[in-house]
Amino acid sequence: MPFRFLFLSLNQAIWLLLWLTCPVSAETAARNPYCPIEPTEAALPEFRADYAGETYYFCCSECVEIFEADPSNYVEGDERSRNQNRSGILAWFDGVWNAAMLMPGLSLGGLAMLGLLSVRLLSRKLRPFLGAECFAAIIGLSLAGEALSAHRLRTQAERENEEAKLIHQVHFSTFHEYGDPPIPAKPQLPPRLQATFYRGNDERSSQLFNGGFYRTCDFVLDLCDSAGESIGYGSRLDIDDSFLRIRVTRAPGTPDFFWTPERMANIFASRSAEKLLGRNGESVEDAVPMSVLRPMWEWEMRYPLEPFGETSKGDHLKGIVYHCEKRFGAGDVQIGSRFHYAFQFDLVIKDGIVQQGSDIWMGATYRNRVLRIWEIPQPEWLSSEPIPVIEGKNLTTDPKLLGIEGHVLDQN
């Protein structure tokens, strides 16, 4: 009877274990979310190559060929190189520990088996009480524990896989290119407390005005108080009544599609860099929405400086605020917020007075899936130098050439 129970426990637990530990998906197995050759492109499960016992994923077959020609040139942080200076004992211990953690239930069961055998060998008095039933119970419990552990790992992998898909859908390569939190490089410009930046068009075509190199909007950044009075060098700054002001002005000739009240209502400012900010409609506590100055033409956001006083040190008041856009999935459910731009400031304050050297600037924190870095230089896309404005009307109304079609596809 005990051995029959042992066989049934083994048979049922093994089948359960195999079902629970089957791969969730090829994407879950992928260790690299972005292509090692083209780091702004997502890695796809159908393009893969093996190297040093690891599987790497790529965006296309050409990248696989490039990688296989010289894998060591693209692999960073190889486990063997990280451990090359570790002692043999530590490396051995790490190997044993990692192997045990792959199947914790069976590992604990094995230890319990060894303990039971040791007790049987050392104590004749306890031997009659530690028979086949105990061995069967340990095997059953260890397999059950392994099944529960596998189920937990499977559930965690599914959740992480789903979140990874949403993050990629919302942000594409933002966190890969700009870090976590995303912080774009500071422009090489003299310090100033009123800064103007010009946003350029994404598309290029001979059917567009100036080949597509034209302005879509202006950003004007400055500091102000609650009455809207500008704060400059030599001004007194009351942190409880001071704001980073972001004014957005639409450029002439751009399609109405991008500036409708419905679209602008999805824009807000926040200092949070949470990857799925506002998911499922969760409230963003510090969200500052767009205020309309001129319908369809001019908007403004004022983000308070007061929260940054808690983290600033010495005479410097520093901070970063993100220009966010709500992103929606199936059923118009919000899945997160894309970070389009980062507005930053580094203020030198002495005795409450704003000093020379204080600075305000901005940078982009994303490029869409069709805007490749090598096709459109950064100064043609976001620049402190004026970008040409459309004179009259654009040369076409084609929604694809104007970027409308791509914008809709990108949002979905």
C-alpha cells in the first residue's frame, strides 16, 4: 500500500509539474527586450542566435548574421567575465545554489530525504517509525512544493511578460535609450531662465513643404509666480508660490488633427517616471493638465516648484518634469502614459534670490517607430534654433505623408 501511494504521488505530481513548468511563450524566454545590433528596435522571438550557452534575440535576420560573425563584440556583462575574479569555492557555491533554486521543492525534498536516511542509520529506535510512508510523504510534499513554486514562477512570468508588452507599446525604446528614469542629455547652451525650443516634423517627402523639414510647435519655458509674473535673475523666489511654466504654441500650416481639444486633454505634466503611469485610469496625484490660452493654438502648464524643495541640497534647486500623454488600449482603457519630453531646471538660490548660472532646458524622451535617428538629425526634430514655418498651406493633404496615419497606428 505505501508503495502504491508513492507511485500515485509521483505520477500525479510529475504530470502537474510538467504542465505548470511548460514555457509561457517564446517572448517570455527572451533575455534581451531590444536587439543587440539595433538597440532602438524590439527583439523578436523568431530571430535568435545561441552564444556561450545563452539565447539572444534580434529584430531581423540580417542582425542575426552580423551577430554570428562576431558575437563577443555585442554581448555585454557575460556571466563568465563577471565571475572570473571570484574564488573557486564561491563560484562552486553559487553554481550549486543557483541549480538548487531552479527547483526549490525537489531540492528541499532531497535534503529531507538525506536527513531521514541519516536518522535511520544513526538511530535504531526511530527506524521502525521512519519507513516507506515517510519517504512517500517527503516525495509527495516535495513534488507538491515544486508544483506550487512552478505555478508561482509561471504566474510571475506571465505578469512580467504582459507588463513588458504594455511598456513597449506605450514607450517603445524610451527607457532603453534614456535610462530609468529617462533623462535626455542637456543641450550645450548658455544658462538661461527663459528658453525656447522648436519641434520639427517627423516625416520627409518631396510632396511636403520644404521636404518635410518644417516646424510643428514652439515650447517656451520660464519661471513664474501664481500671478503669472516672470521670475528672472535677481528676482526673489518663494518656493511655495513659484512654478515651472511650459507654454506650447502650434505652428502655422499644421493639421488640425493633432490639436483637437480631445487630444490635448490627454496631455499633462508630472514628475513621476512610473512606466505605466495612470494605468487602468489610476489617479496621477501630481498631474497638471493643459490650460487653453487660445483654442487650437496655444496652451500652458504650470508645475509647482514646492515638491522639489524636499530633495534639493544646498543652494541648488533641481528637478525634472515630464510632458505626458495618456495612452489607451482595447476598449479605451488607459494602459499608461508616454513621456514625450523632459523639462529640467537647476536653480542657484542664495538668500531667496535667483542667481546667475540658473538654467532651464528640455529634451525629447522618445522617437516613434518610424523616426530613425540616422534618418532625421536631432536638430531637425527638436532644436533651440528656429525651424522653418510652413508658408501658406502644406503641399498635400495625404494623411500618411502628414503623419496622421502613423500617429493613429502608433497609438494603437
